[in-house]
Amino acid sequence: MTQLTLVIGNKNYSSWSLRAWLALKQFGLPFKEICIPLYTPDYSAKVHQYSPSGKVPVLLHDGLTVWDSLAICEYLAETFPNLPYWPEDKTARTFARSISAEMHSGFQNLRQNMPMNCRTKYPGKGLVSGVQADIDRITSIWRESRQKFGSGGDFLLGNFTIADAMFAPVAIRFVAYDVQLDAASRNYVETVLSLSVMQEWITAAKSETEVLSQYEF
Ligand SMILES: N[C@@H](CCC(=O)N[C@@H](CS)C(=O)NCC(=O)O)C(=O)O
């Protein structure tokens, strides 16, 4: 197999990087990792060596450059059709794609006010106007997905799919900010966080030393 290379940011803060990293790791694809710490003076120059958008994550494979987390996930699904990146059933797949896109394009209030931080706990912080509405929509998506399509396993569509990779950073946020959740959502958060690859990411994040004050309270 041609080498896969994933360019990511700090594991402690870069939620978009986590999504693409999980999509590779959880499906057992070997890849080389290049980490560029975010917002250092030479960050922009370094990341532009790989990414036309100047953002991480970026996947390099077979002479191709794929940037943006969802495009990377779709590229992996297309390139490795034998891996169950999306559910086989069309109805479930359509739902999975829709909620993945909704996560990718939405929830700005939650993303801005409860930035991902694997290292620190900020219980009760960030719950400003608009954030609870994002939390309510996310937990409603999770409940609906589990109820309609989740009978084959503990993830949103039963088995782990791209949809779980897209929502995984939210699980870290909900624990970090001690967000009050219904039982089904709490179970789902536990399922995601107990994945060994999630623990691997969180352990690596905790060993990082860079502190980005804009993501701390
Ligand atoms: N929509 C993009 C968002 C990527 C993104 O915003 N990445 C952040 C790090 S988590 C970044 O590189 N920021 C650098 C910048 O905005 O200059 C994706 O899904 O990959």
C-alpha cells in the first residue's frame, strides 16, 4: 500500500485533526503522522507546505493532497471500499452522511465556547447563549441515531463509522465541561472515550506542553 501521511495539529486542541486521525486509526490503516503545533510563528509557513487551505488536517497519499476532515474521511471510504467507513444500508448511510455533514458545518456556538481540551477540566464553563441549543441538537441526533440504526453495536450506526469520528471531539468536550446529559448520551460518550485509540490520543495530548491561551479559561 502506498504510504498514507496525515498532517495534524496539537493533539490537545485540534479537534479537526482528531477526526481524520481516528478515521485512519480505528480502521487499522498504517500511516505516518506529521504534527505541526498550531499558531506558532512559523505555523502558517509550515502548514502551507502541505495544505492549500493553511489548515490541518491534511492527508497525503498516492501523489494526492486531501484537506479538510470530511473530505479526508470520504477519500478513505472511497480508497478502501472494503473497510466499513459508512453503513451498508442506504437509509442508515444517508443518515450517517447527513449527521456527519451537520457536525462538520454546524455547532459553532459549542465549538467556539467549549473548545476541545483533553488536558484540563472546566466544569460549567462555556455554557453561554446558544451553546445549550447546540448540545440539545447533538444529543437528539445521538438518541435518534442509536434508536433507529444502532442495534448492531454501541456506536451511532451500530459499528464505528465516520459519523463517530466526526462526533468524537464532542465526547471529550462534554466531559471536560461536565455537560449534563441524558443516560443514552452519557453511555455514548463512555463508548467513544473507552476506545483504545481515543485513549491513545488523549494520553499523547496530555503529554504535550504547548499552551494556547485562546483555548483555556
Ligand atoms: N473545516 C476544516 C477545519 C480545519 C481547521 O479549522 N483546522 C484548524 C486546527 S483544528 C486550523 O488548522 N487552524 C489554523 C488556522 O485557522 O489558521 C476541517 O474540517 O478540516
